[in-house]
Amino acid sequence: MVSTGFFSESVSIDRIRSHIRMLEGVRHPVAAPEALERAACYIAAHFYTLGYEPSEHRFQDNGSIFRNVIATRRGLCNPQERVVLLAHYDTVAVSPGADDNASGIALMLEVATLLARLKFERTIQFIGASLEENESGNDHGSGTRGSRALAAHAREKGWNVEGMVVLESVAYASDMAVQTLPPGVPIPVPEVGNFIAVVGNGLSQELVSGFSRAIKRQRIDLPHVCLAVPGNGEDLPDSRRSDHAPFWDEGYRAIMVTDTTNFRNPHYHRPTDTLGTLNLEFASKVCCATAGLLVDMARLMP
């Protein structure tokens, strides 16, 4: 077991900031396809430098080929059992996407850095997903196209996914932020947007609880709200608004870790979603908890 405080002492805010700065800018299949491809190359190159086994999942969408970037560290005892950390790297057409979702990618890359020299019983995979955005009108179900293709591929190939963590906009938080919420949320939610939300479904309840345990084990001061929705979130559509939902639909255990995006962040999907608006100390704590959860899930070896 990683000693208490291990990751809180190792997480680098400077590295997180650097990743966000490098990725910041419109990354969209129509408005900025070159930037979208540069982001994929940046993620893949970083995985390569860390010594992970690189691969990609290519899928077709509207006549074009896109890719989900994958890095793998094979487990030493149970390599067929996978633990996955995923974040999407695309943006909407008008936003530089610092929070949504360069922040998620930055934390994923930082977790990959923290875990690079450790050995695990289970296989760990880090995945940068494309086309989470690019919805048609207000139809939320028309997004998440990269993760939908990946989830279908995983089911077809018989992936044994013990659990997946999806980082969806994780760096906007403040004691001054006003927190709102969609109708139908069945738990109390603070009016101040200074917490991270952890959303799972019934099948993923243990992962939701595991995130809370990781926060306590790492002894970090990270306010958090946990929610496990019935079924696959059909009665609370806002709980499905990221790359975890396609994996729920395929029967996999997955949680979304999020700062709640438009229910807190006034820069959501706007040109003002920039690095300067983010709380990187908060993000570093989310990173620490996420790393701790992955270590617990993948079973650290001596």
C-alpha cells in the first residue's frame, strides 16, 4: 500500500499547468482539426516518454477517422483485469477548453507520471478520448462518440474492466463560486462550488465509495459530493453527460469525477474557458485522490 501522503507530496502543479497551457485552444473536428490532432499527438508522446505501451483505437465518424489514444501498463498477476483512467481531449468549436477538458487530460497525464515506476497486479490503461463534444443541437446523447465507439469495441473484444474513472472538467472551484444543480438531484448539494463531484450508477457504487476512501487515505482536504444514480442515469440525464455513460450502457463500472461544469463555471463552453480561471491547487488534490483510487483498484505490488 502506498504510504499516507505519498501522492500529495508528489503531485506537481507546475506539470499540470504546463499540460493545460500546451493543450489550451480550440480542439474541434471541424473548427480546428489540426489542433485536435496535435492534442492527440501530445498525449501519445507523453505516454511514450513515460515508458507506457502505446496504442490507439481508431473509429469512423461522419466519413472521417478519429482516434482514442491509449497507454497501457500490463499487470503482473492478473493482466486480463483492467483499470482505466479516461479523459476527453476535444472541445466545442468556440472554446479553448482549459477546464473542459484540458484539465482532465492534464490530471490524467500527471497520474500516469506518478504511477509510471510502480508495479501492479492488474493492468492500468490511460485513455485520451476524442469527440466527447460535438453534439447535435441540444441532444446530449449525440456526443460521447469516441467513447461510445470505444465502449462497443471493449464489449466486442471482451475487455474485463474492473473499473473506469472519467475525469470531466476538474479544475474550476472556489469559495466564491455559486453552485447550482439540475432538477431531480436526490441528495443535498452545497451552494458553494468548492467541491468535486463523484457520480456513479448502482453498479459503480463501490468506485464512488473508493474515491472517498482515497481522499481519506491520502489525508487531503478535498470537499466532495458523491452520487450513485439508479440504473444508468436515465432519470437524471445530466448524470450521463460524459464518457462514462457509454460504458454504463455496456454494463461496465465507471464513475465521473467533475467540477459540475455549467452548474458552477460561468466560462463553460465559452471563449473565456482559459487557464487563468482555474484553481490548480484544487486540481492537484483531485489528482492526488484519483491516483490513490487507481492504486487501490489496480493493487500495488511491492
